[in-house]
Amino acid sequence: MQRIIHKLRHDTLFIVTTILVMVASVFGLVSWNSISWPTVLSLSALLGLVTLFQSLGFIDALADYFIQKAKTTRSLILAIFLLTFFSAMVVTNDVAILTFLPLTFALAKKSRCRLSK
């Protein structure tokens, strides 16, 4: 817990965003009615489904398939980029991100690609 608090204190983006949210909540009109609860519930269900796929090993199997088909790291990155890009045209960006982020992390772990900090 101490490590998380230390990281949050030194994260500039988190601090600026928190300050902007506080300013918006003081000067803006915040209402529970402005939240689209069906959207929140459907995104939560999608998150649960992706977590279920991850726990069943489907995400790792898909990552293995991509690694097997890709000849180089560059082609692997291009494949995941194009898959995310074109799927974001069909579904919304947040659904594409929630769906393909675990796949990207599994690909990075299995192919030993270094994730930037």
C-alpha cells in the first residue's frame, strides 16, 4: 500500500487530473442523473467477460497464436495494432481498449517485449 501511495504522489498526470476533477465538481453541475448506468453496467459486464476469458486461458492461447504466426516483433506489433484499429471502427474505442489490452499484455510477457514505463 505504501508503494502505491508513493507512486500516486509522484504521478503528475494523476495529480493534475485529480485537481481538475475537484475544480469541476466545485464549479460544475454534477448530477447522478447524468451518468448512463446501462453503459456502466455493460462495460462492467465486458470487463468481467474479458477477465473470465483470461482466467480460462483463452487470452494466453490467442497470444500464443499471434506469436506463432508472426515472423518478427515488428509484424506482431503491426498485427495487434491493426486488429485494435479496425475493431475500434466496429465497436467503440473503450470496448476495443478493454478487450485488447489484456491480449497486448499477454503478448508482451510471452514475447519478452519491454513495456515502456
